[in-house]
Amino acid sequence: MTIANKVVVITGAGTGIGRATAVHLGSLGAKVVLGARREAQIAEVAESIRATGGEAAYRATDVTSAEEVKALVSLAIERFGRLDVMINNAGVAPLSRLDEGKVGEWEAMIDVNLRGVLNGIAAALPAFETGGGHIVNVVSTAGLKIVPTMGVYAATKNAVRTISEALRQESQAGLRVTEISPGFVATNLGDSMPEGPAKEAVAARMKDIALPPEAVAKAIAYALEQPPGVEIGSIVIRPTMQD
């Protein structure tokens, strides 16, 4: 199988894993449609893909808005005629201890990390052609090993893991569902954390062992390039030095 000519929507495509995935899939011939809140970032990513002969479109998108995610999927269909793959990647991680009571930050993680994925699923399923389509949900190893400060973040990612499995079981033949759980990756996800020891610890750990986001992009591509009858249900990708 080939990724060439697949129409792929990616949320959180301005930086990190989303950006790396857009660039990698674009280099393999996919037609990528980029969504993120910061339009200037995804415009730059789209331009870099076009500069090397690829095809890309973009739209400023807040994944907490179901209507904006639907509009992003509509853009894919308007520009490229269909939707083949939906990559729900957008996420935030303002990590903190539960006893700090940062309810607003908890709500932000629920809205982006969980509600955003549900909005992506809701927008993509009706758009897939009968008997096809692929949902890729980016979760995290934080949900596999629970540690202090990551309780709510891990909970949102485990909720997405549960939803992914339910969708897989509910789906008709032809729809594929993949969850990918990256470990420490060199991204700006920690930028949403408040200043303090927790942010400093995450930054130090990333500097020491983090994977490049391109490694995750290649893992996603591996799942996408399988034959139609083959579903890669779950991928865990982390540094060899990660606990």
C-alpha cells in the first residue's frame, strides 16, 4: 500500500508531532489538510510542503468547537474530493498536582484532549467513503504509567484510549482505528505548564532523552500504509531510556 494521494486531516498541525507528521506524509505524497489555532504556523507548514512539491491546505481550527472541526473536514473534501484519514493530535498539558486545585487547567485538558478528539471523530465518520477511512488518535504513555502531576492529563488520554477501542468494536468492516502512545518527545507541549518545579523537571527530562517528533510521524505513517484488511490498533513509541 502507499500513502500517496491519501487525503489526511491533522489537528494540532502547527508544531511538534502534528507538524512533523504533516511534513512527513506530505513528502510521501499525501494531500494534507492542517488545523491549529495559530493560523500563521499552519500557513508556514503548508508552504514548506508545497515548496517541495506536495499538496496542502489549512484552516485555523479550535478543536473544542465541533463546528470548526467540521469546517476543517469540509475543507479537505472541497479541496481534494474526499477524506481518507483523520489524525486527532491536538493536545495541551498544563501539568500540576491535584491538591493545587487548578480547575481551569483541568477543564482545558478535558476540552482539548478529550472533547477535541470526539469532535474529530464526529466530523470524520460521516465524511469517510463507505467501507473505508482511518482514525488515528494520539494518546500518551502518561496513561500507561501514572505519575504525580500527570493525573488529569493521563485521565484524558486514557479516556481517548477507551473511546478508540469502543470505536474499533462498533465500526463496520473497512474503518480502521489506531491509537498511538508517544513517550517523551521533543515538542512544545510543556509550554502550557505554569512555571515551577514540575515544568523544569519535564523540560530537563525531554532534553536528556526525548525522541524527535519525526519518529512519531514515521510510526503514524507505518499504520497508514498497511493494506486495507490490516489494522494497527495500538503503537507505543518511547525513548529506550524512558522508565
